[in-house]
Amino acid sequence: MPVTVDTKKVVAVGEILNDKHKPLAERFRALFTLRNIGGQTAIDCITACFSDPSALLKHELAYCLGQMLDTYAIPALVAVLKDVDQEPMVRHEAGLLLN
């Protein structure tokens, strides 16, 4: 039986991920929760965080998108790879996941 996911709850977790005032540990927990939930809403929440100043967090965003094995994430990963303003390690991770 398929699991029903409450979109409002997914968005609430995404808000934690994207809140620059929250501690990184809390934001990482939100990221991994979104990765585990999966689906388009979770991917949209993760993708929205690529404007964050933390290269470490953005590297993990790309890594988690790749782990989700969802074709919906491919355009986001391509955009990160093409964005020359992203840190090299972030772009590298996005590129690895597209192979």
C-alpha cells in the first residue's frame, strides 16, 4: 500500500532546511528527512536551498538529490553544475551524480 505524505508537513521540514538562522545540525536533519521522504515537494524544498552561503550544506544538498534517484531532480543538478557561481565542490558533486 502506498504511503501518503502530507505536503504541508514536507513543506514545514523544507522551511527548517532553508532557514539560515537555524543551526546547521538542525538543517542537516531536515535535509536527510526530506531525502528519506522523497517526491517532488521534497526535491523542490532541497533545490530552493542552493542559494545558501554554506558550501558544505550545498554539497550535501547535491549528494542527497542524487541519492533520491528521482529524475525530477535532474534539472536542478544540471542547473547547479552550470552555475559558475557555485563552489567547485558543489558543482563537482552535482556533476558526479549526473553520470
